[in-house]
Amino acid sequence: MEDIIAIIPKPIPGYGIGSIIYTTENAKIDKRSPTLILKNIYDDIGKKKKLIDRQIKKATGVSRNFPYVIDHNNVLFPVKYRKSSYDKDTRGFVNVKYVEDIVGSDLILTTGDKILTLNDYKALRTNRLIAKLCFQEEIIKILSASFDAYYFAKK
């Protein structure tokens, strides 16, 4: 799976709310909402969102705006991207690995792009910190598994 940089909601004329999926290779339009795309990715890899959310809540004490932890390269946190009466239409998701800085309510990406959000600085910072924690936890799991494999092979 290639790295997802961001999944941003986009109104599609004659259809409704779709998404633009930005990856390291290209950008493509999808007719599914950002939340549905991530739910389908979770289903494909065999993870349960509610179980992961419970683990994050237990570790951090936070009770909402959980990141989507797909793998060690894709940990996406929610950002409010547009105004709508339905929450699922307003939220986009950004990969914490590609966020270089937060300036006001804008995310500066390592690719040089800027994502304008409707969140305030404090909410963005909090969401990013939780996502970074999950990202680092995924890296630790991989390093631990590789150390275990090395130790087993050494015996």
C-alpha cells in the first residue's frame, strides 16, 4: 500500500460528497466519503476501528477525534475541512508523517503543500500529537518484532 498523504472531502456535482485521495504518487477522486474510504481500508486489513479507538482512549484519555492507524506509514488524523450540516462531510484526514508544521489553522506538509483547515491551532496540535503517539507506537512494534526475530535467529 502506498503512503496516503491526505484524504480531503470534495463535492462532486450530481453525486454528493466524494473525496480526493492524495498519495505519494498521484491524486485521485473517489466517490466515497473520506470516513468510508478509511472504514473500507480498515475492513481490508482486518482491523476494527472501535477496538483501536478503545486502545487509544485507554492510553491517552482522549474521547474523540481518534486517528486512523492503518500501518506504520499511514496514521491519519482528522481535520475540519469544510462546513456542512453533516459531520462526515466536513472531516478530511491527513497523514501525520507528512505534516511538517502547523501555522495558525493551516497544515504545512513536507511536500511543500499547505492544507487550509477550519480547526483552530489548539485542536490541530492536539490531534497531531495523538496521531504522532500512535505513529511512534507502530514504529516501536515493528522494531520490537524485528529485534525478536534477530534474537531468535541468533540462537
